Amino acid sequence: MQHLINSQLICADYHKDYPMIERGKGIYLYDKAGNEYIDACGCTAAVTHLGHGLDCISEALYEQSKKLAVHPTHLFYNEALEKYLASICAFAPEGFNHAWTISGGTEAVENAIKLAFQYQKVKGYKRHKVLARWGSYHGNSITVLDVGGLKARRDYYTDLMVDHLHVSPCYTYRNAEGMSEEAYEDMLIQELENTLAAHPEIFCFLAEPIVGAALGAATPTPNYFKRIKAICDAHDILLIADEVMTGFGRTGTNFGINLYGDYADILCCAKGISSGYFPLGAIIVHDRVYDAIRASGQPFYSGQTYACIPLAAAVGQANLDYIQQHNLVDNAREVGGYLKSKLEGLKALSCVGDVRGEGLFLGIEFVQNQATKAIFDPNVFFSKKVEAQAFKEGLVSYACRGTVEYSKGDHMLFAPPITLSHEEADLIVDKLQTAIKKVYSKLQ
Ligand SMILES: Cc1ncc(COP(=O)(O)O)c(C=O)c1O
């Protein structure tokens, strides 16, 4: 155990003991003392699609680094990159034929916003605001915290923000209470129409297909994205899908938007795009966006040292090849359905209010009372306690809050490697059930 009070690390919690983690294999993590943990959140969170310690990915990294890690992008092009961009465009829905890589999710979202801003400029508009949703997390730069709607993470920095705009998320468990699904969807669509009418300065709409950390795998109503896209199109506003967590097979489809009709103009990707073996993110862009910018003759006004480097492309390629060769998208759907049904069984415990999500992207929301959906006192830190107890049982999980007033309410997100087997799913549920029971019984 390491207490970080005297460490040189700038750290989140100086007063906690951290085991020294040493290695990982498959869905398992091992600390220096030899303890074994199941990684049920995919390393904070939804990162390790393939699991840990895969030789073929390390070898791809090694082989490319021996050849060429980075190249002078102002003078050369590179085959590893060219091949990789073709692969991810082929994996994306029809019409998404151009892509650009970067180091992670925050940068992917930031660059998608830049590209959308450039699109509206070449179309002759003078717009300057992003519309996104409360109860969403899109990354940690100031701009992306600003467009994000997770108060727990953004509020400290509000003085540095330019106040991008937000509408309500599509979150049926609490917000559609007493309404039909259709009436709830109508209400959200009306809110969007009103916001766009009041703010002609909006140039893009940003949303996660399934909300990850902020709302615990909250899925939209079936026609939500279709209707959102129709309105965006009517205003010539681009719809950016933040697929940082939901992309590359996590939801049992190639991308989260595949579940709802492929409605988007730009996809932001990271995490499972490389399973954490190398820092990688990407934007994948629909022809309608690319063609407009290209017709203007302008380059994409962006660029960073680690944009479009061969080393990242080689790892991304090996990662995608593995996903496809091992049918991991199908596995996420199949085993995800199984895991979800087992998690549904936990509703027998009266503190489990909701189980939701798609594929291996699942969430549990805790409540004090299943009928009223009353939350636990935030000072109880219920989901944090479950996370800590699960850790003692050898399960790495991810506790979050934010389903009520975007800052309160307890939930957990589950995103284990998409290689998961049925037996491993059983182990996760057994350990989780033990942890929840132990925490809950102490509160009774
Ligand atoms: C939906 C979503 N978008 C963007 C990000 C930011 O990605 P990164 O942490 O790689 O910058 C995250 C990170 O958790 C995320 O969940």
C-alpha cells in the first residue's frame, strides 16, 4: 500500500492508501502484493476493450516504433496512417469517409467542435456557440468542460468559461416520470426548438448516444436522435456524436449511433479505439462536412504534435483487427445482454433502482426507495462505498454521481473488456452483489 501524502504525484486523494498495481492480463489486474482484481469498468472507464496484456498489440506498437514513431507531417504522408484511416472509415457508418487522429477523447471532442465551427464559417454563418446537454461529460479541457454538463466536474472552472449552451438530456428513469415515452420525447424536442429559436448563434449540437459516466449508461428513447437530427438539418447545425465511450463495439454495435439510425455528422472516438495501449483519439467525418470544407479550399485549421502519427495508427489498426477477427462486437452484444439480465436480478435488493445500457456498457442506479426513487443522502456516498467494498472483494468498479441535479444521486458504470465470457460476467455479478449487500446492510 502507498499513502500518497508524501508522493511527488499531483493526486486526487492524498489521504487514501493505494495498492501498487503491477500488471494486467485479460480482464484481471494484479497488484504488487499478488492480489487479483476483475476489471469491471475497463480502467476508468470503458477504455480496455481488449483486456490487458495482449502481446499482439504490444508487438504492433514495438514494430512500428522501430520503424517510425512520428513523422514530419508538413512534408510527408505515411502508409500506416493511410491504411488505418481507411480501416476506421470502413468500420464507421456509410458516408463517414474521412478521419483524423489525435491523442484522446478530450482532443477528439475539441477538434470536432473546431471542424463544426469551420463548417459553419465556410457556409457563411457567423455562429459561435455549442449546444450540448446537462448530465453529460465530454472531457476535461476548459472548452470541453464548458460544453459538458456534469456540474461536479465543471463548476470549479466556470469563471474561465464562455458559457456554451445546454438542454436537458434524454434520461427516462427520472425525467420521464408520469409521462408516455412519446410525450417525454416531444417535450425534449420542443425544448430544443425553443433553444435554437432563442439562440441563432448555435452552430452544433453535441451528445453521447448513450450517456456514460454522468448518467450511468442512460439510453435515449428510440426516435430521439432521428428527431434531433431532423431539427439540426433544418437549421444547418451539425450533430456531433461523442462516441468516446460507446464506439468501437462497446454497445454491441460498431458505434453507439448504429443503435438509433446512424444520425450524426461527426463521430468523436477514443478509449476503445486503442484499448489504452497507446493514447489515441479520432474524429470521423461525414462527406457532407468534409465536402463543404474541401470546396472552400481551406485546410482544417488545427494540428498538434501527436495528430496523425504512425505509432498511434499502428496500435489502432492492431486493436481494430483484433476486434474484427475475434467478433468482439457480437460478443459485447451477446455477453452484454447476459450481464444485463444478471444485473437486473440485483433489483431484488431494494437499493437497486434501475439497470440500463446496451452491450457491455451498463449502469446501475441506486435508490433509497424503489417506488419513490428517493436518493441516498449525498453525505452517505453510497455508490463510493459500494465501489470501496467491491474493491475489497476483488472487483474494480466505477462509482459516479449526477443523476439528480447533475451533482447528486448514486450510480455505477460497468464497461468490462468486450472479450468478457459468461463465466466472467457471473463473477462480476457475484462480487458486486456481495459488496452491495454488505454496504446496504450497514445502513439499515
Ligand atoms: C463521453 C466522453 N467523452 C470524452 C471523454 C474525454 O476523453 P479523455 O479522457 O480521453 O480525454 C470522456 C472520458 O471519460 C468521455 O466519457
